[in-house]
Amino acid sequence: MSSLDKAKQRMEGALESLRREFGAVRTGKASPALLDTVRVEAYGSKVPLNQVGTVSAPEPRMLTVQPWDRGLMKDIERALRESDLGLNPSNDGQIIRIPIPALTEERRKEYVRMLHKLAEEGRVAVRHARKDANDEVKHRQKDEGLSEDDIRREQDKVQKLTDQYIAKIEEMLKHKEAEVMEV
């Protein structure tokens, strides 16, 4: 596998990680991904919510959790209340309903700041992949006797790849920011 392929694989991993992080950031609409970070005390350990029940979004401002084991209703409800998502679940004995309140302007701006921080972490991960690929190219110069021109061409390819992934991150950030700020 060439250094360019390795760099591309790492950059793709950074982008996928950022997608998951962005999916967990709350917007005005209900999304099952919103509850991905919630962990429930069940069977003697903390497990992700989606491993103890079905999470769905039947309405734009409502999430529901259908537990597979009714004995976990209280534990799921407690985990939702204690999460830092600011949710207030209600339990009817069969299903847990979680209304998604509208975001305040202040909360939206807070989420946007968090999105910028996450995007910067993604850009840093892409730049680390670039640095490692460039270092590998320099090591190949010593081992394989690559010319300066060959090294420059390889590094230019790595830089173009880096620029593409940074642009993808910027596009994701712009899209998610607009989604969060939408009233």
C-alpha cells in the first residue's frame, strides 16, 4: 500500500469519525443518532441505549424508545434524564416518548461553537495523516533513492488529497451549522 493510499484511508477515517460526531449534535429535528451517546445501566454494566431497545423518530420533534426488556424502562428513563442532552422522557409502560424541545438562540450558538471545535479536530487528524505520508515519502527517498522531483510530485499529490478532505470537512461544517441555526 502506497503512502498516498494510507493517507487517504486515514483521512477517510477522520471524515467518518467527524460524520458520527456531527450526527450526535442536536438540531431542531429529532434524530435517533441524537441518543447514540446515552448509556444505560443494564445487566450489571453500562451499555449503549440502542442495545436495549429500538430508537425511532415517528415525528419531527419526537423520539421513542421501545425497550426489548420492560424491566429496563426505569433505567432507560433515568439514563435519558441524566444525559447532558436536556431531555425530559415520559414513560407509559410500553414505550418511552422523548419530546425534542426547540433550541434557544443561545443553545444554537453553543452547538455551533462545538461543531467548529469538532471540525478543527477533524482537520488536525487530516493534517496528521498528511505529515505521516510526507515523512514516509522522505524515508522512501533514503531507501529507494527517489529523486527530489519524485519526492515533490508525491508530496504535491498528498497535499492535493489533504486539500480535498479539508474542503469536505468545511462543507460538512457549513451544512451542519445551517441545520443547527435553522429555526
